[in-house]
Amino acid sequence: MMRIFLFVFLIQCSFQTHGQAQNQEDSINTNKIRKIILTESAVYTAGMTGLGLLWYKDTEAQSFQFFNDNKQWLQMDKIGHAYTAFHLTNINYQLFKASGMTPQKAMLYSSLSSTAMMLPIEIFDGFSAAYGASWGDALSNTIGAFLPYQQFLFDQTYIYPKFSFSASPYAHLRPNTLGSNFIEQVIKDYNGQTYWLSTDFNILSKKNKFPAWLQFSIGYSGNEMVYGSPIDNSKNGFEANRQWLLSLDINTSKIEVEQRWLEIMLRIINKVKIPFPTIEWQGKNVVLHPLYF
């Protein structure tokens, strides 16, 4: 749901973070914090406006209400919320730390601000007749926002969420729900989305024998999700099923380069899973993909 907003935010803030990190001070720089808040507010407002126009353009308004959607879409939407919140926290962390905050304080402020930034989505849903606010989404937002705290537990980020997408054959069946064009499908069609947890191979080696950029990744996706409700899906002849995947991956942020612009691009690319040969488990069936997107 938040993919376009996230990538716009990533590009904008990556350039800002890089410039700020060059002159990091020991004390908090209030001017830097002011610039961070202003920039984030501008990007956030633009992103939320775009989200409102794209996601809610065909839905009717209602009085605010909750809706329990925890059994829908094989929980793919919940993972998407956690993914977005995780990367928002990482961006905010770099910005706050560059302003002079201690790492611990920067992480706390980042996690809290990312949780708050995701909250309007639930408010939008609550006033939309097609959705309703979801406590499951709010919980996923919070989990994702605080997941980066692992770097203080393990001295590095071992669990790193990533995303990949390939067009599915189901979007054309319900274009209003699953997307009528490629960009909408990236956001809406859970059949084409895959979420990954990538981790350093050196988690298996205390002596760090493996290259820092080499990773393996565990993926999760779903298939035949034309309707969110399992009951509605079955009534219309579709049986949603889970897909588990195992693949190699590359941590592009660990690749050493001299050019600043290339370093920034590698940092942005690292939010997406690099295509590799992949093993898929779908129920009792095992499939080998020569290249999985």
C-alpha cells in the first residue's frame, strides 16, 4: 500500500542524510532537526496526498469504524505494513543521528515517529467504507518500526526486510481491487508481491568467513488471492495458498564504492530483493525457479 510513498521518501531523504552526515556534531544541532522536520513534512504530505488519490479514489466515505481483517489476504498486507515501517525507522534513524543525537535516542525517536507516520493510513481506512481501521495493521506498523532495535542487541542488523514483485495472472480479474496498471498492481496485487527477510551468512560463522555483502533470504508470498476474505475467495472458485521461498541475496549497501551518487543508489536498491535462483515450497510441492523476481 505504501510502496510508492516509501520509495519517494527514500530517494529524497537519502540525499539529505548523506549531506548531513558529513558534518555530524557531538551535540544536537537544532537547525538540522528543524530542516529534517520540514523536509519530512513536505515529502510525507506529498506521499499521503498521492496515496489518498490512488488508493481511496474509488471508495465511499463512512463514519469511523474498525474492521478485523486479520484473516484476509494471507496476512500479506500485515507484512507490507511492517516492511514499510521498518524502512521508515531506518531513514529517520540516520537523519536524527546525523543531527547529533546519540544512537539510542535517535533510534527511540525514529521508531516512535515511524509508528506515528503510519497511523494516518489506519485513519484513512477507518473512514473508508471499503476498509475500516485495523488493529492488526497498527500492530504490524509497531513491530516493523521497532525491529531496527536489533542492531543494539546484536551490534548489527541481521534481519533485513526486502520486497520483490512480478505481475500475476489475477489482477485483470478484479482491476479495481488488484490494480488496473502495473504501478497499481505493485501496490495492490498481493499475488505478485513477495516479502523477504535477508540475513548475513556470517550469522552462521563467528569468524566472519563470508563476504559482508553475501546473504541468504527467506521469502513469503501467496497465490490465488482474488478476494481478501477466504470465504469469498472460495465461493468464487479460488483457493488461496501460501508460498515459502529460499534464495541467495546481496546486501548492496556493503559494496564499497567511491562515488557518492552510487553509494546512495546502492542504499536505495538494498530495499529490493535481488533476483536469484530460488527454491519454493507451496504445500507439499517443491519448485526450483532458475530466477525469481
